[in-house]
Amino acid sequence: MAPEGAIDSQGLQGHTAAPGGVEHVPDPTALGLTSTGWVAVAMIVVILLMIWKKVPGMIGKMLDKRITGIRTQLDEAKALRAEAEAIRTEYEAKAKTAHVEAEAMKAHAHHEAAAIIAKAKAGAEDLMTRRAKMAEDKIAAAERAAIAEVRARAADAAAKAAGILIAEHHDAAADRMMVDRAISGLARLN
């Protein structure tokens, strides 16, 4: 191995590295600046251009507009939330009112149903009483008609029997005697 910085037979200077070490290669330069220097110069130029063109102000304005837009959206969202809360409260109140009204309607319906049932029971009892009275009246009328018919038949039978008995047991002399008694009874009355 040749020592570091030694020139070989062709006139080239070589660098050697120790075994297991890192070989060091010098950075290329242009106008006295290395690649790191040129990157720094480019960054400075870009920053100067951005300042000259007022890019930070434009970015600031753009961010301000964006912030204003977000604030407007937040205000709108707060207003919508407040409106939604008011609507929810209103509907909760309406739901409670509707529930109370439904309970009142249910109680009223039960009351009306009970009244209708009581009225129907009373009507049924009245109807049964009237029908029982009508049946009793019909039975009494039928009894009276039957009794009148029996009496009429009995009277008719008695009259026929009396006529037969009188015809068999009375003769003209008995009739005369009865007529004389009836006439003499008339004279006493006067």
C-alpha cells in the first residue's frame, strides 16, 4: 500500500484509507461554494423573493379569511344549535301536552263508556220491567177473558139446564100459580 498523498507511476495522486475505515472524498466546489453553500444561497433567494412578493402577507390574509369563514360557520352552527334546542324544547312541551291530553281523553272515554253501560243497564232493566208488566197484563187479560168465557158458558149451561128442568117439572098449572103469585106481589107494592 502506498502512503496517503503518494503519487503513482502515472502521475495520479491517490488516497488510501485505513483498513476498516471510511474513505474521505472532498466535496466539489463552484465559485468557491460547496453544494451546502449553494442550497443556502437558493434558500435565501427564495425567502427574499417571497418577502419581495409579499407572500407572508398574502398567506396571513388568506389565513385571516379562512379564520373569519370558520368563525362565521361556528356562529351559524351556534345559532342552528340554539334554534334546534328551542325546537326540541317546544316539541317536548307539545309531547307532554299531548300526553296529558291523551290521558284526559282516555279518562273521558272511560267515563263516557261507564255512563253508556249504566244507561244501557238501566234501559235493559226498564225494558225487562215493561215487558214483564206487559206479560203480566196479557196474562191478566187472558185470565179475565177465560173467566168471562167460563162464566158465559156456565151461565149458558145453567140457563139451558134450568130451561130443561123447568120444562120437565113445570106444567101449565104451575105456571099459572107462579103468575098469580107474581101479580099478588105487585099489588102489595102499590
